[in-house]
Amino acid sequence: MARGYCSRRQRRLRKTLNFKMGNRHKFTGKKVTEDLLTDNRYLLLVLMDAERAWSYAMQLKQEANTEPRKRFHLLSRLRKAVKHAEELERLCESNRVDAKTKLEAQAYMAYLSGMLRFEHQEWKAAIEAFNKCKTIYEKLASAFTEEQAVLYNQRVEEISPNIRYCAYNIGDQSAINELMQMRLRSGGTEGLLAEKLEALITQTRAKQAATMSEVEWRGRTVPVKIDKVRIFLLGLADNEAAIAQAESEETKERLFESMLSECRDAIQAVREELKPDQKQRDYTLDGESGKVSNLQYLHSYLTYIKLSTAIRRNENMAKGLQKALQQQPEDESKRSPRPQDLIRLYDIILQNLVELLQLPGLEEDRAFQKEIGLKTLVFKAYRCFFIAQSYVLVKKWSEALVLYDRVLKYANEVNSDAGAFRNSLKDLPDVQELITQVRSEKCSLQAAAILDASDSHQPETSSQVKDNKPLVERFETFCLDPSLVTKQANLVHFPPGFQPIPCKPLFFDLALNHVAFPPLEDKLEQKTKSGLTGYIKGIFGFRS
């Protein structure tokens, strides 16, 4: 943690400078005075005090989201940081300190003071402190080299959102637009301003939502009485404009996720309103069959926005993967994209289109059904194209050729049936460009298939003939054998086979069977009968 680092750094400085606060048994406070400024490390002691209090305040800022009581401790730490910054600024007024350090100390003091006023919601005092800090950093940036100016300009960019936020709270209504542009360019604000800016945007939309009472979609006007839905619909155009203006893919992806999250919250609010009214389960209004209620139609409209946004997000991701697929990977350790990744995205898009066709209240809208059908054909064509690409990678030429023909079939259906729906299809991938690409791919595929077939039927030359003989048996014959440089090289027979060898002769005694041996019974010892009588005779020495 930053607070722990500041404490350890301060302890090391005190030990190096022999600037100790007493001993183990007694604390003796010491202050850094101008007389000690012969060594600039004494200024670092005061700076570390301020930084330690500031980092602790930032830690408490995160914890205060779940524990509001810690906000009081947060303000106390900020005041402590400002007090140490004032001490640092006072010490830097000495003649022993150069002009650059004096200006940086003044800017540091102004920034911490501005953040304290910002937390107290004292907007005028905060904007004055921030403007002072910004002016000093701009002057320093113009006075030094470009390498040093980068750091000062970065500080100016960090302070600017705080200044615009304070200006808006003072009464400058144009500041909200500039804040949203800053949020868009930087990919989201950080620090103390992040949550306040999101709350400010929501608050501004809530004020505008009071004047919104109805919405029109596909020729039908429905009243909007739910505040959360009003706020979302008012910010819909701003969100779409922000997505269109986003420069990086990360920012665009973040805005898509934010918009989908807000849409899900609005849909949940409508569902909660639909639950109590059990009679509206049949989705009828005023006894007219086939016509859904206003609340259910509003739910269908919000679901349409959610699914359409999800389709645009996945389509944007597919475009990024296509570009990466066409380029060579810079880092070989990273996994390169494959056609299967695009197939998965288009599967999700097609599933979203199926859900659009099932929205209540649009079953009789023939134009809507036709438009979704054409969009389905477009994405089916692209899905088939990348399935064919995956077959090409594994040299399944016939399957890939059939899929390319299917792509042309879908594309030609779109061109023939588009007619009045060309305006709604202009945001989709270009089908004509796909047709041109498929035709060129078919030519390449046919050529590759012919070459592959000729290679498979080409007779092997004498230099390419490979038999199962090990290398030790074919020294006289040259042949290309790539296996010789691998770990499975066939060099010798192992284990070696058995071979006949001469051995020591054996002699057999054939006359033994015809020899008559003399009897030996008389030389054998006769066994005496044993028993109780023999045992008694043996004791008394009467054994024969």
C-alpha cells in the first residue's frame, strides 16, 4: 500500500539523517527548520508526511462506499495532508530553495487544498485552488524541456475535469458537455471525481426526464411513467453518439457494456410493474385481440434496444477479429485469432435475431419481420464464410467449396429481396464485398485442391524412397530420410537379432547304462528297533 511505502521511506530518511524522535522509552518531537535545509532530504520528510496522509485518505475513500462513517476520517486525513503541505510551502520560501521547487510546492499545496474544498463541496474555493495549481503547472511546462513538460501537462489534464465539475456546480451549464467529452476521451475518470461525475450525469438526465411523458416506436405511441425508463431513454441518443465518437476499441467496448447495463435495469423496472397486474398476462388492451398493452409494448421496445445493442457490440468485436485474422501476429507467444472465434460471435448474433422475431406485439408487423429476416441472411452468409475458412485450414476442399456456394446463395437472396430495406441494411457488413471475396477464395481453393491432388499422386523418386532398413544397412544407397535428425532415428536394429555361434562341446557317457555295480547292502548300518524296552536297556548299558 502507498501509505506503508511512505512510512517506510520516512523511517529510512530519519535513520539516514539521524533525525530521530527520541528513543524507545520516550518520544521527543522535532520539527524541520530552515537551518536544516543544507540537505534537501529534510524536505522529503515533510513531503512524506503529506503523502502518507493523502494516501490514507484515498484508502478511506474506497472504504467509505460501504462504511459511510469513514468519510469523517477521510476529511480528517485530508486536513492533515493540507497542514503538512502548508509546512512544506513555508520551508520552500527559504533562500536555500531554488525557484522551480518553490513553484512545485505552491502547486502541490494548491492541489491538496482544492481537493479538501472539493470534498466539503465548497465549489468556489475549490475552483480557485485548482486554477492556481493549473496555472503554475502550465508555466512550468512552458519553461522547461519537452521531456519535463510531459509530466506537467499530464497534471494539467488530471486537474481539468475537477475544474469543470466545480464550474458546473457553481452554475456553468456548458460544463456538463465538456465533462462528458473528457470522460469519453480519457476512457473514464479516476479518483475522487469518478463517482461524482456519474452521479452528475444521472442527475442531469433525471431533471430532463420530468418533461418526458411518452415514446413512439414503429407507429405506436406509449406513455412512459417509470422514472428509470425515462432516464435511460433520454440518455440513449447520447450513449449512441458517444459510441460512434469513441476512438479506441476499449472505450467503445466499455460504453457498450454501460449502455447494456442501464438497459437491463430499465427492463427490470418494467417487469416489476408488469408483475402485479395478472390480468395483463394475455397482453390484451381494451378487449382488442392481438394488441398488447402499453406496458408490455414498452417492454418489447426496451428488449429490442438491448438485443440491437448486443448485436452491434458483437459485430464490432467481429470486425476487430477479422482485422487481427488478416494480420500477422506480432507476438508469437500470444494466441492468434481463428475463424472459430468469429463463428461463435455470429452464432450469438443469429440467436439475438431469433429473439427479436419473438417480441410480443410485433407478430403482425410484416415489415419488421422482413427486415429481421434479411439481417439474418446477411449474418448467416458471414457465418458460412468463416466456417468455410476453417475447413480450408484443414484442407477439406469439397466441404469448403459447398459452403462458399451457400454463402453466394444467401448473399444473392439479400440483394434480390432488399428493395425498400436497403437503408436499414446499410449499417450491416457489405454483402457485395463478401460476394467478391468469396469468388476470389473459390478460385484460390480450386487451385489449392488441384495442387494438393497432384502432390498426392506424384510418384516417389529414388532419392525419396524410404524403406524400413536401418541406416547401418544402407550406407551404399542415398535417400532423403528426415527422421534421421529426430529422436526416433532408425540407425541400427535394437535389440539385435540372435545369430548362431560355436560353443564348447558336450561329452555324454553312453556306457553308464550297461555297467553292473556291486551290492552294498552289507556295508549299510542296520537300524535297531526302538521302543520303551530299548530305551531302558540303553540307560542301564545293556544295549547290544
